Amino acid sequence: MFIEWSDGAVREIEARFGPETKRWKLVFDSEGCGCSVDGVPTFWNVKSPDPEDVRIGSNSGEVWVKPQHMIFFEDRLRVDYLPEHRSFKLASDRQTYTNRLKLEDRTTVPK
């Protein structure tokens, strides 16, 4: 897998989270959904990956993913920033996963 971050997305992430934010975990967040296939693509800013996480390619910083979440995503993904909506977009060549991509700071959340 590979994640391509647009320049606009990188600038907005640095503005919101600070320039030192360089480690993300891509999750298919099903917390509170009631079903493991009704998840929402989300990026968590993490201090460190979990032991089972796999590092994937990225043109900006580190990106990690749980192996079991990889089935929900295509091999090449793009993250862009949509200033008119003040939101991030996750897409591939075949589909848009979300125009309201959540980015959460999990660096202070205990595991």
C-alpha cells in the first residue's frame, strides 16, 4: 500500500497538529458502529505503532495499518485537503472513501 499526501493536506495537518506530527495509523474505525464492516476510514496520530501494525509507503511521514484493516482499502490512496469544506478527502483512482476524513490525535490516549 502507498498513501500520497497532497501539499495542501500536509500544510493543513501541520497547521492543525504541528510540524512534528509525522506518524499516522490508518484505521477502519468501527467503534460504536455495531458491525465490523460499517467502519469509517480514520487516521490516528500516534506516538508509536502497535507490534502487529505494518508500515506502508507514504510521501510524507510514517503511515501504519493493522493487517486486518488492509482489506478495506486499495493499494494506492490519496489524501487531499478541501479548503472550501475545511475537510480532508481520502480517495483512490476508483473511488472516494470519504470527503470528511477524520484525523484524531491519539498521542495522549492510553492504549
